[in-house]
Amino acid sequence: MTEQSAVLLAVVFGFITVLLVRSREMKWWEAALVGLFGMYLGQTPLLFAVDGLVHWFISTVTRT
């Protein structure tokens, strides 16, 4: 993953997090998005496993 795509994902997850917090209603999948944002923001060692999962999901969804 390039630095630009990591920054883009952090910005997208951050925007989603702000919208969720403002709505004051979080479901389990929304909490998972917040967790993903934290992983990208914190750059923990688990990031590489999460990054692989995100890439797999995006490639599966966008496959035509």
C-alpha cells in the first residue's frame, strides 16, 4: 500500500467516524469502521493483516 492510499483511507475512515459520532447511534459494523480507522491511524503491527483484508474486500466488491 502506498502512502497516498493509506492517507486517503485514513481520511475516509475519519470522515465516516465523525458522521457516526454526530448521529449518536452506533451499530456493530459502525464500531468496526471506527476500529479500522484506529488501525490505520495508529499504524499498529496488526495493520498489515487488516490491510490485506481491506484490499481483498475492495477487490472482491469492485471485480466486474
